Amino acid sequence: MNLPIMQELLTNPAVQAAVAPFTVALVSALLLRRFLPGGIGLAVIGGFFITVLLTTGLTLQPLTATRKIIVCGLVLPFALLLLDFIAEMPQSAGLKRAFWTLPALLLAAAALWIIWPVVQRQEGMAIWMMAVPVMLYAAVIISGVAALGRVQKQAFSAQAASALMLAMGTGATTLIAASALYSQLAFAVSAATGAVIVVGLLGSAEKPAKLGMLTMYAAAVPVTLFAAAATVYAQLPVLVLLCLALVPLFAGLLLCKPLKLIKSQQRWLALIIASLWVSIPVLPAVWLVWQVAGPVSF
């Protein structure tokens, strides 16, 4: 393949947002599954990273909102994982609960940092009306994702559906909300997450598939911040955040005994049904942003 064709491929949005992150994440996940199973979430970060390289590059100056999200997406999953590790250490129940609340506070602070240039120009109640929904959304999402990630048994389908539908829902809504770059990067996260899920489905029936906390955080952090920022920097209605915040809750309901409709050994079928169930709150989110921003012109 000659150089001009390669350059044309690498500048194609479909390659940048889907093919490249999926391929990088798939290869990385296969290697990590063999040599470092606990670090398979690195594959999601790798897929996201390659799309960043192909779209915005690694330049941090000026430190725009998008670049802030990229920094958080690459760094915060490790910080959140460290907080979880500390919380699991032997200590008092009160201290353990305090550490469990830190991820929510950390992501809420990150969301505020990203929208701060606009918030600081507001006055009076407008400050709270802009900042509070965004911070609450970040805190609720990461708390729900953390709760899902801590479930050890028969949670693969719920975890995978939550991570995948949250990323895809964010990509779809931000695309309609006239933020092509946010959408492209969010879809890259969904493609990378999908690759990790595919690798997770390759295991034997005797060995339960696992995503791990790092995968959950790596998938949730950037897309959560993209959606939060799009309410300020694009045309994403705040009500869309309420719909997307229900995604981890719907995934958690799958773990309740009354909703266990299929056997856990049927991995592909379980994942399909879980994804359909978890996509329920995504549909009104897409409808709401469609009403505000109108159809996308392709």
C-alpha cells in the first residue's frame, strides 16, 4: 500500500473512530489476556489513545476543553483504580466508605475543571444551573460504574452492556448535538470497549469472563466527560444527561434475580439481551437531542 493511500485511510473518520481503535484494542487485549489479565483495561486506553493521535494529536497547548478531557481519559482511570485499591485495604468501615466516595468527587471536579472557562463568566444562579447538573452527572455515572465493576460473579454481560451502550449513546447524542470531534472520540471508546468485550467472550464456559475495574473506568471516564462538556460547548440538552445516567442503573437491574432471564453460560445471547435492555434509556436521550438540534446532515 503506497503512502498517499495510507494517509487517506488514516484521515478517514470511520478509520479513526472505529477501525483503528478496535484493531489496536483487539491486539492489545489478546496480548494482555495472556500475559496481564488484570490489565486488560489498558486495551481500551490504547484504542482511545490511537484515535487521539490520529485526530487531535498530543499537543496540550492551548489546553482546550477537548484536551482536558483527553488528559482525564488517559490518566483518571488509573487514579480511580488506585482509590479502589486503597478502599479495599483493611480499615474502618467509615474510612472505606469515604474512599468509595472519592471517585465520584474526583470525576465531578474534573467535569467542573473542563467547563470552568464558561462557568466563571456566569453570574448568580446561572453558575449553579450550569455546573451542578454536569457535576452530578459525572458523580452518578462513575458511582454506578464502580458499583457494577465490584460485582465479581456473573456480571460480564451487565458490565459490558453498560460500558458499550454508554459510549455508543454518548457518541450518537454528541454527534446530533453538533460536536463531531466529541462524537468521534466517544465512538472510538465504544470500538475499543467492543474489542475488549470480544476477547472476553473467547474464554471457556468454565472460566467466567471479566472486564475488570480498569476497563470499566477506562470506558466510562472519557465518554462521561464528553457528554458533560457537550451540554456547555455544544447543543446537548441537560435532560439527555439524566437519560444517560440511567444506563448503569439499568445494567445493575440485570443482576437482580427476577431479571436473570437467560443462563450465564450463553455469553453472546446474554450480551445481546443485556445490550438491548440497557439501550432503553439511550433511546429517549437520542430523541431529546434530535428535537433540539435537528437531524444530522451527513
